[in-house]
Amino acid sequence: MEDKKKVLSFVADVGHTLLENGAEIFRVEETMARVSEHYGAGDSDFFVLSNGIFTTGDSYAKSEYIPIRGSRLDKVVDVNQLSRDIVAQDLPLEEAILRLEAIKNKASSPIWVRLLSAMLGCSAFCIIFGGGLADCIVCMATAILLCLFMVFFADRFFTKTLSNLLGGMLGTLLCIFLYSSGLGSSLPNMIVGTMILLIPGVAFTNGLRDISNEDYLSGSTRLVDALVVFFCIALGVCLAFIIQGAVSDGLVVLHGPKTNPVTACYPFQLAAAFIGTTFFAILFGSPYRNSLLCGAVGMFGWLAFLLVTRLTDTGVVLGTFIAAVLVAVLSRAAARIQKCPEIVYLVCGIFPLIPGGGVFWSSYFLVSGQLHLALSSGFTAVKITIAIVFGIIVADNVIWRRKALPYTR
């Protein structure tokens, strides 16, 4: 039997690696319990929060603070596979420790991959939100510039809140400048397509998932973290329009969301959903082998949304709910097929449904003094968020009841 203190130290490291890279709370707890039981420390206790882990057992106690940061879903997949191999192959503890260290030291994607993913992902989401081909091309340029700013300046020198505020302001100013230069046809869609790069998809989706799994404290913490980021982005957009209004003849006049008739057709929309979800999966650190299936999940979810909203009079809230249910179900199926964590598919597949447009329009209407429209846009975004929450809850607890199925969720 392995030394229990050494086992618990390893198990705590496993949980730390999972949590800091975007795993759900229940996955962290279940993986830690499973690994500890295999190595003979099954009488230990683990308490996991969104930003901390408490590990106790047999004269061993450790508490760790783990700040909410970005995501590396490839590391979550690798640790999940390691836990499978520990049980299935009866890996010696020393070998498991070496494999975990290799996972922790795994290099991130090259900068050119991140730039390409940001360029193609943002331009595709620009089409999803109603932009035309000209807007899509402009969005490619603004996404690259914004990504360079976030990688080389914001992430290195600023806090997360200031990074997103400055990113929101810079991205909006870039779009305004290019639009004023005669490039693009729809400024709102260009801005929304660019701002999607800053949306905290992992924190937002994990918060929803934790709440659906009755981890209310952790889920609320993650959702608050995501909402703070949304607020900072919105504040950055507001500051950009204030600057634009101060240096020009007045605030640019926008008249609400518009959809390009060419890109609104189903082939364009489905292709954009597939491309956008696939490349944002790469941005979130999903393994390349899983990214195409992530794109397919996002595409079918978006198709469900389009069919419900275009063929019925039920509106975007019900359309979002039905699409969220489908995305959650497809994510569970994909996770079982490829034997990897469900969150890899869910966090990416749900992304087209996140109300990014509501952040922009609430900000613009607020700056332009149209308070009733700002409140209306914000309230619609809240209703869409609630629809996503209930969609995931229905999929997890009604269609497929969550069980302690090892390694596949």
C-alpha cells in the first residue's frame, strides 16, 4: 500500500490541476475520490470550491487557494485520461506523479494558432450575430489586433478586470475607426463579433453547470466572476463610445440589431456556427482531435435555435432553452463516445447561445441616453441566461439523470 500522505499530496495536485484549468466541481471531487481510493486512501475527505480545495485524511490536511483564471481544457482531458489509466492499468504512484507533472508542464498552443483561431472564430460569430461578409473581414483584423493586445500586454501587466475593460474599449475603438474609414457595413455586428473574444465562456458555462449539479456556492461564485467580466467589457464599450462622441461631431447613431440577408440563410449560419465553435474550442485549449466534434455540437445547437425562432412565434428565450437542452444532450453523447469530460463539448457548444449582443446593446443604449432600451436589452440577456441554465438542468436531471459514471462525464 502506498504511503497515504504521498497519495493525498498527489491527489491534491490532481484536483488543483483540474480546477485551475476549467473542470467542473463535481468532476474534481469525483476524480480525487477515485484516485485516492485506488491507492488505498479511500477514507479521505475532499471539499472543493470554485477557487479552493481542502484535502484531509490520516494525519494529512491541506488547503489551497486556486484563483479563477483562464482554461486549458486539454489538461482537463489529459488528467481525466490519467485517472482512467490509474484504475484500468494499475499505474504505480511514481509513474502517475511523473505523468501529472508532464501534463502540468504541457506547452500552450503557439501564438499563430491563437491568432488564427481568434480571427476565424470572431469572424464566424460576426456572421452568426447578423453581420455580412464585409463585416466578417473587418472582424478578422480587429480580432487579431485585440488578441495581440490581450496576449502581450493585458494578460501580462493588468488585472483581469482592467484587461477586459481595456480590451472592450480597444476592440470597440478599432471597429469604430475602421467603420468610419468606410470598411464594413454594420458597426454593431463588427463590435459584437470582436467582443466575443473576451466573453468568459468557461467561467459562465461552469457556473451554470455547477448550479445544475446543486453546487450553488461554487456556481454562484463562477457566475459572479463571469458577470464581472461582462460588466467590464460593457464598461469598456461605453468608454469607447464616449471617446468617439467627444472627438467627433457626436455619438454615432445606431438603430438596433440588423441582420444581413445574404449571410442569414441556413448554409451561411450553420457553417459559421461550426467554424466559430471549432476555433473557439481551440482557443479554450480543447485538444485538436475534439475540436471538430465541438463544432458539430455548436452547429446543431444553433440549428435548433434558428428553427425554433424562425418557424414559430415563441421567441428567442424558448429557442435558447431548446437549443441549450440539445447542446447538453449532444455534449453528454460526445463525451461518452470519445471518453473525455463533457465540459469540453458543453462549454464550446453553448457559446453561440451566450447573449453577447445584449452586452453591446445595453452599453450603447445606456451611453446614448436610451435608458428604457438599455433596460430592455439587459433584461432580455438575463432571460436568455436563465433559459440556458434551465436547459442544462433539464438535460442533466430529466433527460439524462446524472450518475457517478466514471471518467466519461
